[in-house]
Amino acid sequence: MIRLRDITKRFGDIVAVDDVNLSVPAGRIHGVLGRSGAGKSTLLRTVNLLERPDRGTVEVDGVDLTRLDHDALRHARSRIGMVFQHFRLLHNRTVAANVALPLKLHGTPRNLRATRVRELLELVGLPDKADAYPSRLSGGQRQRVAIARALASGPEVLLSDEATSALDPQTTIDILDLLVKLRAELGLTILLITHELDVVTRICDSASIMTDGAVTESGPVADLLATPGSQLGSQAFRLPDEGVSLDPRTGLEITFTGAAVGDPVVATLVNRFGLDVSITDAAVHTTTSGTVGRLRLRLPEGTDPVPAVEWLATNGYGVRRA
């Protein structure tokens, strides 16, 4: 559905997006994770050509947007909704008027606008807020209005520009669950950017890591988490005490997936291999395609872990000497 090829965008001497390739299949949720200044927002804005790339092509549903004239691009953009971090609602208009605005700009008759607005507010869980003004709504409610407005023209693609970063944790979960619901009910393809790891692990099928304008890692979320040494895995399973470092001669990191998360692996290492291990860190993440866990162990000095490492690898565990 979305395919970016060799996308580069400069602002003067600054390369904001550096030769990025990205593909998001129809009906999937893809997250782009990175710190502020990594180029995430600029990359997202190239998808609907709010930022025209200096080089590369942008395809949505097989159409290269970079080749379209003004009228054709305007029509193509109606199939791409966008949700912003700070809502961007008109505070002197009611909720219904905010949601109806894209329809009004596209010349939709008044009676059809009213019907569509009711449908959208029902969809996002705000059927009783049509006559309210944004100032009377909570942050989560305002974001729901912004999502309804983004869906007004019936887009196939939804872009989310840090849509949850201004919200509290529980409201963030509610909005993420709403996005999942909308994907299922409307068949949306969603591309979102975020600096929050939990957003990616909660709802994204796949993810990319951006650093200094470049994509440095990309793939299914569960696969990235399960890959020893991956950037996403390193962020997700970070040691809680940064002062603790494992000696590569005595440290062992084991990654579990699926049913193996519940296996008594420590007991096996102790009973079968006689390893007197201690646990230094453990975490589990549930993704859209399964559960991934990581366990970090410390072995006594002088221990030979090779037989245990070979057994773990043979039985499907990811293993890395820390």
C-alpha cells in the first residue's frame, strides 16, 4: 500500500531523510521509532507530499504521488488521513463542525455531511459530543475528534504524527486500541511515528528504527525483539541499572518466543548442566504476533557455558554472550 523508494529530503545543509526505503503492506500497522530530530516527522510528511522529497518516489496503492499534477495530487491526498500530535482542532467550531470541515472543503452536500459526521463520532466513541467545543474536551477526546476528522473522506491510509505523545499513559492505551479497532473495521493501513517503545510493541505489526535521517533497522516487531543484538530488542530489554555490566565471559542473554516463554529454562541450566546461574534482568513483551521474552544471566567465573549454549540454540532459543 505504501512504498517509499530512495527518499532523501534536505533542508539547506541538513539531510533530514537520508536515502530511506520503506514498505507497508495493505492493512498493516507500521511504526517508525526514533529520538527527536531523527527525521521521523519529515519522513511521514513525504507520504502525502506535505514535504516533497528531493529524491526518490512515493507510491500509495501503486500510484507514484511525485508524478501527479496539482489536481490529481489533491484527489490522492483525500485517500490519506493524517492525525497530529497536538490535535489541530478549530477551537471556535463545534466537534461536529471540526469533523465536517474536510467534507465541506470537498463540496459534500450538507445533509450528507451531517450523516457522515454522526457515523464518525459513533465510530470514535463520541456520539454525544457533536455540539461541544474542543475547549470542553479532555486530551483523549480531542484526539478522537482529530481521528474522526482524518477519517472523514474515507481514506485507505492513516498517518499518525506522534498522536499519543501529549496524552497520559491510560489515554494513550485507549487511543492505540482505537487505532487497532479502526484498522480492523475499516481496513486501514496505518503508518505512525513515535519515540515511545510501548506504542510500537503494543499495536505495530512491523517497525523501523530511524537515526540521523536513516533507517537503521526494519522488520516485524516480534522478529526484531527476538533477535539478539537488535536495536529494538536492546531498547525493549534494557538493564534497569546502567551501572551493571556483564562480563562477556560470565554473562548470557537468552531470548524466548511463543510457548517457550513459560519454559523452566533456568531450572534446566541448573539441573542438566550444573550451572549455578543468577538472574540479573528479565522482561516480557506481548506483540501483535506473539510473546517475546528476554532473560539475562550471570554465570560463576570459570564456568564452561558452551554445552548449555549449544542446547539452547538447538531448542530454538536466541542466545548471546553478553
